[in-house]
Amino acid sequence: QCIVALCIVDLHVSHQSETSNLITSVIMTPNFSIIIPTYNHLALAQRAIDSVRSQEGVSMEIIVCDDSTDNRIEQYVMGLHDDRINYHHNRPQLGAVGNWNEGLGKVTGTYGIVLHHDEALVGNNYLAQLLHVMRQTNADIAVSEVHVMIGEKQKKRHFPSRLKRWMLHHPTTLFGLNAIGPCACVAFRCDKRQAFHEPLQWLVDVEWYYRMLRASAIVYYPTLIVESAHDHEGQISRSIHIYQAWQHDAKIIGTMHKGISLRLMLAIGKTIMTVKQQFGR
């Protein structure tokens, strides 16, 4: 009888422990993991971080992966005294794509976003709306819209929502034309995340979209806006030869992924890049 009683007590305690661990896990898991890779640009990093910290109605962790050569961003983050921020200063430097992957490896939330330091969430209910739509639709990925800003002016993007929605369900087309924009426009379930392919330089985001979107439940939410600052000091496109980088990446992608439609889209993309190169755009 004593043995039976002890077993019952042990089972009861074990059950309570498992239940407690489950409850703790649910409570401790943030709704969002926002990864902010940054490099040597304090003003942009401040804007990106502040746009996330101002979000209401959700729980989050903010993962700041700093590849800077100085400690200005580190000092700023430490001065915020915000327990939601996990700050990491890379030693040695990891490079742009390595820094993105460093952040992806640290997520603990249900959903994730890679928000580069020259991007910002528009409105303090961006994440709350995103959480609602992803739960409601049971989506693996939600794609929002981008406003490209050059200084204080918004660059016009003439892209029909219906066509974009179709392209998201046919992601090979993105190799012909990146209809999404920056990575911050793509929110994803963290348990389905994939790493960026580090040998790529210019098409690294598009190739990532291609892998992430295939066989995923997708929702397009064009009323949610990410602002992306262009033509600023330190922008990656200023430090590389875009056309050469595109050709370099196209060769790698051609060996990674097969298919006639993919080769066709790469050919279309090459034509578009050639035209842009010719007209200096």
C-alpha cells in the first residue's frame, strides 16, 4: 500500500511538474522575435529599434546583432535598460549575411522578422495586427507592403496587389522581379525558419524568399507598412557592383535550384538588370 501511495504521489508530482513547465514555456515564449542586424549607423539603428519598442499589445524579444567596428550602438542599447533587448556585438565581424543568420539562430519567439537597421515598422500596432492575421489564417508566412523612402520623400512603387499576391504563390517569379522588397516585409513562424545562403551577395533575400515561400501557408497583408530608407551612407548597394553581384548570384542559384521556369525567371531578371545598368538606375 505504501509503495502504491508513493507511486501515486510521484505521478501526481510529476504531472504537476510537467504542467508547470508547459505553462512556464507558454508564458515565457514571446509572440515575436525581431532580429535587427546593424552596422556602424547609430541614427538608423535607433529608428529601427524605437519602431519595435513602441509596439503595443504583443510580447517580444528584440535581438540586436551588431557587426559595427565601434561601440556607439552598444552604448545606445545599454542605455535603454530594456529587458526585451538581447544585444550581441560580433567579435570577429561576421559580414552582412552572416550577421543575419546569427540573429536567426537566437530566436525563441513564435513568429520572427528580420528588420535591417535601415527599416522601420510603421505604426505602434503593426505587430498586433500581424499577430491577429497570422493566428486567424494559421499562416506560416505573412507578407506586408514596403514604402521606399529617399530622404523624406517616398519613392512611388507601381505594383498591382493582385499580381503581387499571385507572385507570392509562385515564388520562382521573384527571380525575375523582387515584388516583396526587403526582408522585414516577411514575417515567419520561427519553427519554419531557414538560414540565408551566405555565398550570395545581391539575390540573397530573393533566394531566401523562394525557399521560405514554397509549400508554406501565405497571407498577404498590404495595409501593414515597412519603411525602408534608401540612398544613405553605408547602404550595401553602394559598396558592391550590383550587376556583377547579380551575375555571380545567378550562377550559384542555377546550381542550387533546377527547373525551366527558374531559368526563365533568371533570364528575365538578367534582362532587367542589363537595362538598369545601361541607364544607370
